[in-house]
Amino acid sequence: MGSIQSKSKTIYSEDTFFSNVEFAFKGKGVARLMSRVMHTGTIISLNDSTVSNIDFKKKKYSVKMFDDILKGKEDKENQNDNENQDESIDEEYNQFIISETPELINGFEAYKITIQKNGTNEIWFSKTLKEPDFVIKIKNEISEFQNSWADMSIDLTEFGIDKDSIIVKMSTESEDGNFNFDLISFQKFLGDNKELKVPEDFKKVRKI
């Protein structure tokens, strides 16, 4: 089908979570028509209960309240439950291997788990870089109303990996194509809070 490349930068404070994602899809065959390059951002503010979605290429952004997003997501999930209630998903993995020694990946000390299921999946995760409690709280809030390419919310606990381990790189290859994800930065906000805000010259629109 094609290849996907995604790079993510994450910054957080006590009440704000910011993700900056560069995403590129190059399709093959008919899927070439779906090829696209995107540069988006998401700012989740627990201070005023808002989600700001940013399109850096178009210099536009939209803002929604938590309650409005949750209501829309709840309606959609109820509809999907009715449509897919007879479907079942096979989550059995054929084989997996976890490396015994760490590697330096994107500046992080990381271990690699290789999973064989519908192709080859390689995931590098950090054992030393752990999410602070307040970041986990923010991400739990985010998971209720916001999903994006930056959210590598894969459950690795079934492989004996701590639930708060951070994924710093992922590579998936299958018959349909390949997907690559890199976490470029994960840091506590220390500088000017301007970086945690929408640029002043961006235009506010109803929807991104």
C-alpha cells in the first residue's frame, strides 16, 4: 500500500500537554492518490479544559471544549458498537523477542522488542525514561478525547514491559507497506510558555 513516516515532539507542563507531529504517507499504485505530507500540533490544556488542533502548514487552528469532544466521541462509539457487535479480534502474537542490551535511539537508551504478527514489528522502549505521575494524568485525560499519530498507546504489558515505559521508535513492515515512528523529544517544559501556545499569527477556524 505504501510507507508512513512520523516524527513526534512532546512538551508538557503541570497542566498542559503539547505534541508536534510531522507525518508523511507515500502510497503505491492506486494509493498514490492518498499520498500526503502533514505537520500538525495538539495542545491539551487542563487549565481551561480545551483542545487546540493546529495545522502548521496552513497556519490555522481550532479550539474545542472537553465536554463537546467527549459527547461527539461517545455518540460515535455507541454507533460503532452497534455496527460491530458480532466482530471479534485475534490478538495472539506468533513470536516476540526482547533485546538483552540497550541501544541509543533518538538520544534515548532503549531496548528493542521484535514481534512477528502479520509481518515484522520492531519497537524500541525506554526503561529509564519514565513518565511523571502528572504526565500520566494528562495523557489519561487526552486518551478520552484525542487520538493522533503522536499517541503510541500500545499495551506492552503482555510482554512483561512496564505500562509506563515510553516508546521512542517503532518500525512495522508487512505486505501492505511499512510504518515508522520516531520520538524526537520528550521533555518537561522549562522555557518561555510561548512554545506551549498557538502562534499569534495563526488564523482561528471552526475545524481542522
